[in-house]
Amino acid sequence: MSANTIRPARFRAAVIALVLISSWIAQAQEGPAQWLARIFDPAALKLEPFPGGQLNRKLSTDAIALERGGTKQIAVYTIALDQVKVAADHFAKQLGTPPQVMGAGSPFETYVFDFTGKDAAARFKGLRVQVSRSAFIDNKGEIKLEYQPAAH
């Protein structure tokens, strides 16, 4: 093999490596503007937010940033701690199903509505709602809505 055939092969390999690295860097550079755009709007699925719940953009974007890219949409609402069960009942009515209850009777009782499985109702497919005590704000409750849109 001559030196002239080796150089083009090395050049092509270097270009391919550069393109792959550039692509990886572009994906890794998702930032606040992209995170804000991925805050989930419950109205997209014709859901009414819990009255009295306040969208917490900081907790929402933190949760989105932890996803490290992708298309999952997340919204975190804070509520009064004594409203956790009431909020779960609010979503049970809208979603037409009772929640899974974890830690029943404990201060960390958590209500989960999960529509991410293959047998999930079509209208809510990709949705997961969790109502619980907030892990990040003292004496507050939290509603976390996660929605993974279907791939097209």
C-alpha cells in the first residue's frame, strides 16, 4: 500500500470522528431554553391542573435536565401538604382510574397513576402522575406529571 492510499483513509476516519464528536456535543449542550420548552402542559391531554397547585419551574426544569435530552415533558406543581389526598382524588376522577398507593398510612404516602405500559389507555398513553409529599420543599406536597410523547 502506498502512502497516498493511507492518507485518504485516515482523512475519512478523522472526518467521521469529528462529525460524531460534534453530534455528541450538540446533544449534550441542551440548556435552559430547551428545558423550559419541555415543561409539560396538562391541557395537551385535556387535563385540569389541581386547583391551588403552583407550577414550580425550577423543580420542573431540574427534573427535565436530569433526563439528559430526549423528548419527555415534565411539570412539577407544589401544593399544600394537607392537599395530597385531595389532589390524588382530583386526578383519579379525570383519569378514570384509582391510583397505586405506596407507603399507605405513612407521612410519605404516594399516589401514582401510570399510563406508560403497553396496555395503557390510548388517551393518556405515555403519562405518569405522582402525587406525594415534596422531597425538596419542607411541608409541601408535590404533583409530578411526566409525559413521553409517542415516537413518530
